[in-house]
Amino acid sequence: MTAAEPYTVELASDVYAYVQPDGGWCLNNSGFVSDGTTTLLVDTAATERRTRALGAALDATGVPAPRFLVNTHHHGDHTYGNGFFTPAATLVSHSACRREALAGGQHLHLLWPQTDFGDISIKGADLTYDDRTTVHVGDIEAQVIHPGVSHTVGDSLVWLPHRRILFAGDLVFEGGTPFFLMGSLSGSLRALALMRELGAETVVPGHGPVTDPSAFDRAERYIRFVAEVAEKSHAAGLTPLEAARTTDLGEYAALPESERLVANLHRAYAELDGLPEGEGVDPFAGFMDMATINGGEMMTCHA
């Protein structure tokens, strides 16, 4: 593997996080909760090899094979491995996540054709919801909550109130640059407010090391920075690419994936133009502009 080896963190006697350093493009986190009889898995991985490593990490803890699998959103780094756990596990997601996963197909293959993703089959959810639902892992309640359009149109939070642990999906990139090209700037701010209200003590981000609620403040500061850049640049008639090239990132220059600014500006401009959240932006154009910022080459897939 090109990055550091994944590792499992025991957050409580019945909750684990599975972290894939360095958290860059296509290196997401997963996690699982088990009462010793029933197991719920949160997200999979981008490649067959990495998904099999996730399965081995589950086995190493001694928990049963997953009976439930929740996808926090449709992006392939979180969903490509679904087929290695289904149909034994019931796949749960927001209804829009299922729709986008099936519509997008093997979208990571298009962005990174040189990556060996392995034997990947796209699987949509068996069970969908629209607002919130609860998965019962024995006596453990895993609340699955849609925060509204935010990172994508079909995000899910997995909240474990008995342990005050939140699986935040890609609403939190710990140590990386937030990304809402396919979602909403304003919706991401609302989602952060919702996550604060839950009262989590431990936060498992979609990418990066396990953290705490201070991650919400860091994410909000960046998003408000993007909003300020967008308002000024949009009013000046600059394209998102022109705006990104002339913006001083300041404290955010050191964050990995800083090229995401231009993609986030595409989304912010759409909202300034009055387009519905999650609509009106061509993701391909956003990725092409990021590649331009990245020296004319597509960003590296770290998986």
C-alpha cells in the first residue's frame, strides 16, 4: 500500500474506528459497532484489496460478520467495497445515496483509470430512508441521520448516543480540506450545527485521524472562508478557476488537497446564482479545474 498501513482504534468496548492514513484522495475511514452478536459496519473502501483488509481487521477483533452496512454517502471510496459484505449484510443508506451510487457506477475508474480497484461491483442500498432511522445492533441504538444536502445530496451521520460517538462521514476531513462540490456550502454549515447539537465526545471523520467536536469549528472556519472568497470573486466577474488562482489561502495553504478550493467555489457560485443545493454544477468541470490547479494533472489516488 502506498500510504501508511490502516489501523483499528477501539473507541469503546463495542465501537471501533478503522483509519486509513493519510486520509487523502480515496483513503477513507470506516468503523463498526457490535454487541458481540450483531455487527453494523459503517462504509467500506475504494479497492478490493483495501476492502479485504477491512474485513480482516473486523475478524481480528472477534466481532461477528456485519449484519448491517451503512453508507455515509455514495462516493466510491466509501461504497466500492459494498459487494464484499452483501447480501449477508443489509445495506442501508439515504435514498439519494442509493440513487447516486447506481447512477454514478464506477466513477472512480473514470478519474483514476491507472488505479487497480480490483473486482468491484456497484451495490445500492437494500433499505433506504429520507430523514432518519435507527438500526438496532442488539440493544445498541445506531441512529442514522440525514443532515440535509451537505457533502453530497445523500449524506448520513451514524450517531451512537450510548457512547457519544459520531461517525461523521465526509462532513469532516480531519487534517484535510473540506469538499462540497456535489453538495452545498450553506447545507454544510447547517450540518455542522446539527452535529454540534448531538453532543458527541468522539468524532470519526470520513478522512483523517479520530478527533473531537473541535473539528466542527475548523471545518466551519474554512467553509466561511470559501463563502467570503466566492462573494467577492463572483461580484468581480471572476470564474472559479480565476478566483482560486488569485486567492491567498493563508492558514489553509498547508492543508492537503488545497486544490479543492476551486471545486468548492463552483458550488458556492451556483448557490450565489440561486440554484438549488446539490444541483447545477458539473462535477467533471470541478475535477478538471482541480487538475489544472494541480499542475495540469489529476490528483493522486492514494489507494
